[in-house]
Amino acid sequence: PENDDAQMVLGLTAWKKRRIALADEAFQKAVSLSGGNADFVAQYAWFLASERSPKHAMKLAESAIERSPQSAMGWAALGWAQYKLFQMKEAEASL
């Protein structure tokens, strides 16, 4: 569906069911349809840090924080990506 919330739910559900490619596609579409909503970007960053590319996830999390500095999910995603990249001091500071 052409709805950002529906795509986010699809991404989360596909991720839980371990359909990683579908989850990735749905998260990307949710971010695009939402116009780059900081919460959606942060959720996608968390997914990427967990499943695909912590480096890319870190960049996305930073962009979510730029859009919404108070985003708890943005900071959590940044910390998780940093942790996955063995940047422990930075991760601790972010979390």
C-alpha cells in the first residue's frame, strides 16, 4: 500500500518473520512515503544496524537526530550502530 504507516508495519512484521529483503524494502518505502519522518528513519537505522549495514545505519541515525534531536529512537539506533561497529565509547555516549 501507498501508506507510510502500513509500510512501517509491513517492515516490522517481515523483520519478525525473518523476511529480511521484504522488511528492508518496506522500511525504505515507509521512509520515502513519510518524507523522511525522523522516527521512521530511526527505526530503519535500527533494522540496518541489526541486519545489514551498521555503517549505513549510523548515517541514517545521525540524520534522524538532525531532524529531531529529542528522538529517543534516533539516539538508540545511533548507539546500537556504534556498538555493532565496536565504537564502545561513542555508543555509551549515545545511549
